Amino acid sequence: MERKLATHFADRLVAAIHKKDAPVCVGLDPLVERLPGAIRESHGDEPWTALLLYGREVIRAVAAHVPAIKINIAFFEPYRAEGIRVYHELVAHAKTAGLIVIGDVKRADIGHSSTQYAVAHLGDGGVALPDAVTVNPYFGYDAIKPFVDIARSTSGGLFVLVQTSNESASQVQGLTLADGSTVCQSVARLVQSWGSAEGLVGKSGYSCIGAVVSPRDLESTIRIRALMPNCIFLVPGFGAQGRTADEVAKCFKPDGTGALVTASRSVIYAYEDAKYRSAGIDWQACVAAACKEFVATVREVIR
């Protein structure tokens, strides 16, 4: 049975964060070659089946500790139709487990193509579709609008790429414009204006249009946060990508709200780290232990 949704995505997310006192999100980016040996070997001829089993176990290990999970469709698409099926099955499984699900799909195109992407990835808000998706602003608002329209009608959300965590992002995002601001800051202003339109800001004060913002340096992070008062930040880069808790803390407002920090490899592959392994402990327990430590670290630094 499909769960009943609140009327606004941001309000639902803020409430879920508050309930678990955990402004964090685990990213599910599974590579078959890094799965636990028993799972990988038992499904050697059907790697997508191994991804499904592994994903379900990761969800079970983290569901009690975090309000949300981000599932990256790129890690399922190499397996064609079977991979896409597994992606949607894991979305449904995570929603059934009570998690808010963000589909990391980074879609956008010219308007009529974006409409099809929006229908495919947010659609009618059904149980096999995520609560929110990531989108790319490079095409401008006509590429974002179909997602906004569907999010409005389904109580869904989206996170627009503003400042990403990849090493070369500043080659474009850091370019200085004629007014002295950067491309990133200009996009931040646009996303804030899109998100503050009538009917998009919930009772929490946050819009259903959020932003992907990875902290790069103190000054730029503080500036972007000030430019986007109504946007929840989805904050990548923590853990394996090297962003520290002190750095991601600058993505929050002074009251400790406004951001959802993500960690993927440092949590879902915790069984590879001797720090979490001990005699008799299973790999799921390693994932749960890393997840709890992630939550505690972020919780402590924003306080």
C-alpha cells in the first residue's frame, strides 16, 4: 500500500530530520566488485540481483538511524532494463522502510524532453518513484519547470546542482562574471528565486526546491548559504570525498537547520575498513556502525 504523503516535501523532510535528530542521508552507490564476497559470488551471472540483495540489506542497516537515503541511478543503468528495475525496487523498499528517498538522477534537457524525464522520475509520486530527484540547471528554468510542476502536484521535491563536489567543478562554477560574482553564486540566486515562487515554500520556511551544495571553502559556502534562505542544501562530499564535519557545518543555518549531509562509500563499504571489523561481526553491522558514527559526527558539529 502506498504511504500517505504530507502536503509539502520540505516540511516532510524537516520533520523526518527532527524525529531522528539526524540531518544526514546515506548514499547508495553500489559497485558489484565491492560487494561482500558471499553476495557477489552467489549471483555472479546476475549482478543486478546481487545489487538488489545488497541494497535491501544496506537499507535495513541504516533505516533506524537516518531520515533519508539517496539512490544513484548511475550504478544501476549499466545493467540495462534489469538494473532500472532494481533501482525502482530499492526505491520502493526504502520508502516502505519509512525513509525519504532522493533519486540521484541529475536530469535536465530542453523543455519537452525535460517533461518526459520529470514524468519518468517523479511521475505520480508512486511507491516505486523517489520523493525527490537531483536536476541540472544548465539549460535554465524551462528545463527545471516540468520537475517543479510535477513536484508541486505530487508533494515531491528536487535538488538543483549549485556547487558540486568533483575536483574540476570550479572550472565552470568558479568563473567570475561581470558583476564580480561567480557562476555558482549566480545559479544560487536563480534557484532561490525559483524556489520562493508562490506555493513552493512550506510551513517550515523551506522550499520544495533545494540545492546540491558541497562546501569548497569557508567564504564561498557562507556566501551561498546567505543567498539561499529558503533552500535545503543536499551536501555531498563528506567521508570518502574528504569534506570534514566542520566544513559541512557551514551549510547549515545558525539554528542547525537547512541542510542534509550525505555520505556514501564511507558508510556502505564500512566492512572494508578494519576500524569497523571485529571477530564475528557481519558486514551489515559494520555498515550500521559507520552510519551511527556518521550521524553522531554531524550532530555534534552543528551543535
